Amino acid sequence: MAPTDVVNEFIARICRMDVDAACELVTDDVEYDNVPMGKNYGPQGIKDILGAMSGGVDDVEFIIHRQVADGGTVMNERTDRFTAGGTHFDLPVMGLFEVDDDGLITLWRDYFDMGIVNEMLAHFAD
């Protein structure tokens, strides 16, 4: 698969809330960096963060507005939509992925506004 295909499939698996399947597309030492929150490493680091963020969420959708690739680097501008109990929150995100020659993601870095995430988490905790 081309790097963009790997990233698109990774995102599709996350949106199906199949984090285990998504982690089949990452290296054992993948760096997952939610810039305002910090870094995690390895498939388990991704599972720990996504599992915590998806608690109480009924649906997840990554709406990609623009995506570009240069070699193994894929960048996308997107809106991550989280829905629970009929309410949705849209999180504007700028994502960066590095895909190695084996077709595995070695780096996933997302830039976003932590204030929106805190608002979403507070709402879903109610």
C-alpha cells in the first residue's frame, strides 16, 4: 500500500472503533504524539489513549479536508467528530504521519486545541 493508503486505512479502522486492527498498521515502537497532551509509544500507548478518549462515545468520524503526501510523510487537515447521546463535538486537527518502507506507521502526531477536548470530556462525563 502507498503511504496515503496506509493512513486512510488506519483512520478507517479507528473510525470503526477497532483500535486493535488499527494498531496492526503501526510499528512496535510507533510514536503517538498528541501535541497538547504528550507522547505515547507503541501500539499499547495508542490503545491506552484512544480507549480513554472513546469511553462514552457512540461514534467517531475523521473528516479529511485536505491530505498531501511526500514520500513516506502524509499530512492531513481534518475534523475529528465525536458523537455521544446525539451530541457531537468537532475537533479541528492537523495530523502528521510517517510510514516506513514496510507500510507501517512509525509516527502519528496530531495538533489540536486542548480547550475543545476538555469541553468535550466534561460534557461526556455528565
